[in-house]
Amino acid sequence: MRGTMITGLGAASGIAIAAVMAYAEPSLDYSAGTFGLPGLIDMPTAESAPEGMINASVFRFEGALRITATFQVTDRLSGAFRYSRVPGIFTNGSALYDRSFDVQYRLLDEAGWRPAVAIGLRDFIGTGIYSGEYIVASKTLTPRLRATAGLGWGRLGSHGDIGSPFGTRPALNFGQGGKANTDQWFRGPAAPFFGLAWAATDKLTLKAEYSSDGYPSETAAGTFSRDSSVNFGAEYRFNKSASLSAYYLYGSEVGLQFNLTLDPRRPPAPSGLETAPLPVRPRPAYAADPGAWATDWTEDPEVRPGIQTALAKALAKDGQVLESMALSATSVEVRIRNQRYLSQPQAVGRTARALTRALPPSVETFVITSMTEGMPASSVTLSRSDIERLESEESAEILRTARFSDPAAVADPGLVPSPGVYPRFVWSLAPYGEASVFDPDDPLRADFGLKLSGKYELRPGLVAAGSIRKKLIGNLDDSTRTSDSTVYHVRSDLVEYQKQGDPGIDNLTLAWYSRPAPNLYGRVTVGLLERMYGGVSGELLWKPVDSRLALGVEVNQVKQRDFDTLFTFRDYEATTGHVSAYYDFGHGFLGQVDVGRYLLGDWGATVTLDREFANGWKVGAYATFTDLSSADFGEGSFDKGVRLTIPVAWTTGKPSVNKVSTTIKPLNRDGGARLEVDGRLYETIRSTHQGDQQVQWGRFWR
Amino acid sequence: MGEVLAVSLRRSARAATLLALLAVAGCGSDTSKTEGSQIALGVAKSLKSKMFSRKAAAPATPDPEKLAQAALKSFEGPIILAQLESSGLLTVLGEYGRNGAVRTYSTPNEQTLVLRDGLLIATRGLGKDLMSSETGEVAGLILARQAGNGRHVYRYLDGEDIERPLPMECSVTSGAAKSYSFAGTSHATVEMAETCRSADGRTVTNSYWVTGSGLVALSRQWIGPGLGYVTIQTVRP
């Protein structure tokens, strides 16, 4: 913002501002510690990143490699997911590759003499190598200097403790890891830690700390020597997003850390690099030209097809497909498939403006129905007078007049399909990449190749789709790792699929989407549903257009596919399915609970929480708990992961409905495994419903 | 015959480049599958151009008078000429739509400036666009060539695409008279300056050269934090 403002103010004032900035006191921003969350060096602070920030950091020193992703979930709550390597920790000298999760909650803000206070848990559901709890206070002494002091337990109480205020710490039940170590929290020896951070300049922050981390396992393994409790650090910021930190640690080692901050609210490209919308064409006043308002055009059989053709053409130029239209003397319903704008209101707004240019003046009511996968998913009803009146006003004004409804509730809308929309065929040939990042033998393996995909829509809602892949280069097949799972390998033979499935059919399906009744959506998919399973999948979803709550049922009868991912199957069949509840909590938080039977036949539930930004960014986490014992599940005890979705338009500024999604799953085990089938209904229809459209409504007049 | 030949030539040329491009870019009619790799290619290209930048010769700035004259001949409706200060882009815009007092002018590339009584109230297609504005009291003062105070509200989409207002308190002052001739029309104007300040201390100054009949013949107006100022000249009202 500051940089762009300078260009707006002209060169002279730009220099003036630069001069002011150079003399201005640098103020201290939060900065990441070696565990990724805001901190000093190894010790935490009570600082938080601004809400919504994502940070990735890579820290390396003799005693560890830590790759951490953090997310500021709310103003007060921070979360971190880490992949770390601790060398030589096992008796045979091999390294420990480990995944861990941290959380921190800021209890109090700084006010007057009071410091900010936070409480945190490190590595609270991992295998416990970094497990520690703390309470910490930070106080800004001058705008450039902040002091921090705290008390740590567990690993953070392993040096210089002052006794065990809350009793002894029970031995870690290492087991398979992956469970919350609740009985250990804040137990055992507690040790104080403290430190200072000082902003020497706007770009350079210096830090010093007294660490209460004794590095007991590392020093015992002899991989690292802890000669001092005092650490020093310097962080240099290249710009708003990248920084490099260097440390002198424990009197013996040098460490380096690279940090990258991503702000979902700060897109790299300016939004709106698109052609301008068609302006509204107002009608002549009735008094001025009553003839224009006549309705005798309805008797001319040429008019409706003429309008439909012209409108389809205008909308096609804007990336919208006019699937069908119903026209009367006073109202119109158009059913559009939005292929260009991530924000459905932008597609609706542009369609509304095109309608003002195409329809006779007597047509006052516009019903714009959003189609997804051939299903009418929601209707927005607008009056033409309001569109004419509010074109240059705040977008909230037209939202107040818009009415959302379920198109399936209308008995006979009298729709006429546009010619040539169905059948429809699209295809693509594109590169793909597949990486395995958590393989302890070789943490990074990858394949690259080409994927040919095709999609044929026979009629609205009936879709045949398939894709084949062929590897060109890669080393995933070098992996010698075999699943150690003691239960049937419903998922954990991934390596076999990667080795043998070349070329392979990713999926080959016929899907039927339908609206069986108002508020209900249906899907039936048959064929090779995913890489590992084929069969039948059926789903029914209840979601009123204005409801925060949605309920769904899914039942699948599937058979495991052979490793070569062609047309043959292995001898494993499963009935799996879930009852799901989805809830939009508001403020961008979406929750989902799925209860049912997983691929292994284990019963349980998956809990998912997503933070979705209005611009389409999404950060979420999920965990699955089933009746499979943690011994049977193996390492990790239960399935969990984090997921991230980034809209393509955010990165380019150009309109696009596409998003890039990834799920980071620390372990691929057999318990709590769900079928992965394309086109699940909730995500298919949600963006057209009232809640999502209201959030994105700012783009209506874009 | 000639057309068929051209098509087949184009096809074979395409086939030759196809294999080379395919490995990185992807192709097909289903953008949901190809867009990801095309972005990767775009990033690689922009990095390459940053690392091996050869300064392109600055395009010759076209003569505004000539641009205006050419536009008058080729387009029958109202025309304005606009220059964006941040990018230097100079272009003519023809009237594209009219709704009450609001006029939408479009560039040949379908980017638009929206004016109400000569005051810029919105832009589209430029990126970081001005979504809408309220110019109520100040518009009246400027057009009547009167000094006074009023409120000017600008609205933008923030980084999350949520519409946010930027309210500003403005004072309108009257300045020097200026007579000039442009594109075959002479204008006798008075400069009206509108100085606006937001609650967070941002200050912008819009200048309007207004004729006795209330026409804004020439102006320099602030679009917003992302786009800076634009100079707008009336070619044909």
C-alpha cells in the first residue's frame, strides 16, 4: 500500500515520504522463531501474526532440520504443522523424521503496564520429541525493544528447572505417537526462559535469549553439544514476505532459517484484469415512449429465439453458457453456467447487465439461475428497475433487493434449452507432478509426466469423464519402502500404485447429478472412481439455499483396483459411507463432521474445520478417529492432515473459476481412509448459495 | 483455396510448436486442468524476463491532438481522452453506455471509465478498480464553480475482494481562469481544486477545469491507491 501510494502522490512527495521513513523510528514487528511460530530463537513469545497470515520456514542447524508451516487461525489462536529431522537420535545412529503440531493462544493483550500473555503447546499430538508446554509474557519496552519471559514444561523445562509445581510428568507413552499427550501437559519440572528482541533498523532485528531447552535427546546421542544456555540471532527482512535469520546457538553451533510469509489478503496481482462489464441500458420512461413498453412482441414467434441467440452470444463472450431460458411478457429466467468468474455474484451481475440490453422494456423481473454440473443450484431474483437505479451505487444496495430461492421449487418454469449446449466435450493434455515428501528413507521423491483428460456431458447432469497418465521422468519407483501395516492395505500400498501404474487410468466414470426435490441434490457415480478403487458411489445432500446447515448421506460399494491401475481389480471389496453435517459458522469458518464406515470397515468420524477467505483462499485441518486401535493403525495412531486451497485468479488477477488445492497428510495409513470421488455435492453447489454469494457480493458490479 | 492453405499452414506450424510447449504448458479445452501449468509457465517467463531484462525501447508517446482528431473522424458519439499517470497509458475512450447522468466510456480494449457530470466515479478492467463513488455535494460545488466543503466517498475491493469505502472530507476552491483550444473546440474554464483528506491522513487533490455551462472540459482526478491519477480531456461532449 505504501509503495503504490507514493506513485499516486507524485515524485516530489514520494521523496518527502521516503525521507520521513528513513528518520522514523523503526518499530518492532513479530518475527518467527526456529519452531515457526512467533518467537525469539528456540523460545516462544506472546506475539501473534495478524489474523489469516500463513508462514513457512526452514530452519537448519547441527541438531535439527525443521520445516514448519504456521497459520494464524483467529486473532488469538495460532497453529503450526512441522516436519523435522533430528539426526542420529536412534541407537543405531539413524535420524528421526517426525511430524508435529503446535498451538498457541494469546490470553491477554498488552495494555498499559500489562504484558501480552500467551499459553502454548508444542508437538502435542506427534511422537513427542519436541513436546513442551509454556506460558509466556511479552512486553514492548520501547517501540524498538520487546522483552519476553516465560515458564516452560516438558522439553521447555529440561534445563535449569525450579521444581515441579503441578506434580511429576508421567513417562511418555510413546506407543504409535499421534495422540494428544494430555496427561503430560504442564507436569514435571518447570524452567524459566527469557529474552529480548530489538529492531536495529526497519529490516534488521537482533535477538538474544536464555533457553530452558536442554536438548536432552540430542546431547545424549552426542550429535550436538550444548555448551551455553544463551542464544543470539539476527533476522534480516528482504521485503514484506521474505526474511533470513542467522543464529549462534548454545555456544557451539550456527543455525540458519529462511522465512516466507503469505498474506491471503494481499494478492500478488491486481484483481480485476478483465474486460469491463457491459453497462446497463436503461429503458425509456413509460411516459416518453409508451409504445416501447408494449407486450405484443410475445405473439411474434421470432422474438424469443432471436433474444435467446443474441443473449447466448453476449454471455459466451463473458465466459457464461446460457443453458436455457424462459421468457414471458414481464419476466425472464436464464440458466447460466459460469465458466469464468470465481465469484458467482460477478457472473450474476454481468448476466443482469446483459439482460438489460437484450430484453424488451416490459420484462421487469430477472431470475438468474446458477447451474453447476447440469443442476440448477440457486436462483437470484432481481428487478430490472433496481438494476437500472443502482448500477453506480454500493454493491450492498442491490444485495438488499436480491431474493435467493431454490429453482427446484418452481413446478414448471417453461424453459427452452439453448441449441448446441449439449452434448458438450472438453479435453486437456497437461503435465502433472506427484511428490512424496514424507518418506523417511528419502524425504523427497517425485514423478513428472503428462495427463490426458476428457469430459463428455451427454445431457444436463449426465457426465462421462476420464483421465490417463503417463510418467515421463521421476524416481518414485526407486522407493523400497513397503507398507508395515498389520491390517489390510486399503491405502498404504500407494508406492505399489506409483511403481506399477504407468501408464495408468486415474479415473473413468459416468456420473449423474440431479435435483430429486426442492432442497435436495443427488449424485450417482459409477466406474473407476479413483486411483485405488472402482465401483458405485451414491450421494444425497439436503441444503436449502439460505441455510447455514447442510446434511448429506453417501454410500459406496467399491472394489480395490490392481496396482497397474487399468481395468482389473484385487480381491478386496468394501461397503463404505458416511452421514455428513456441514455448517457455516460465519466469519469464514466452515465445519464438517462425517460419521460412518471407512474403507477398512472401521467405524468412526472425521472432523474438519476450514477457514475460508472471501477471495477463495482456504486453510483447513481435519482429523479422523475410528474404532481401529492405535496399535492396528500404526505410526500416527489416527489420520489427520491440513489442506490448502488457492484460487488461480488470486495469483494472476485474471478471472478464472479454478483453484489449486493440496492436502498435506503426514502419513498414509489404512485406518480412517475415505474414498476419493469427484464431484461431491456440497463443494459443487456451495458457491452458488446465498451465504457464499453474500460474502463475495462485492464483485456484483465488477 | 487460399484460405484453406492458410489454415493448413497454421496447423502444421502449430503442430511443430505443440510438442515443445506441451511438456510445460498443457493444452485443451478444459481450463480447469491446464491452467495450473500455464501459470507455472507464466511465472517462469516473468522470472526470466526479470533476470535477463533487455530494456524495450519506450513506445513513442502519441500526440494527443492527433489521437483526438482521428477519434472524432472514426467515432460518432461522445469521446474523451485519458492518460493514466502511473502507467503513462494514453488512450481515447468512446461513450459505451449512458444511465441517467452516468456515462461509461470504453477504451478499444474494453476497459472503462465511468463519469457522472464529468467526475470520475468508477473504473473497470484496469485492475485495482474504483468500484463506485459518492460525489453528492462536491459535484454540485465544482460544476457551479463555487467554493465549499463536502464529502467524497470512494469504494474499492480490498485484498479479500470485500467492498470497502474510503470516505474523504473535501474542500473545493476556485483557482485561475484558463482558456485553451483542443481538438477543434475552444474552452473558457476556471480551475476548481478539490482537496480531500481521509481519516487516516491520506490527502489527494483533484483538479477540474470547468466551463461556464458546467462542463468539465479537462480534469486530473485520483482513481485510488492502486492506480493513482488520471488526466481526462473532453474531446466531444
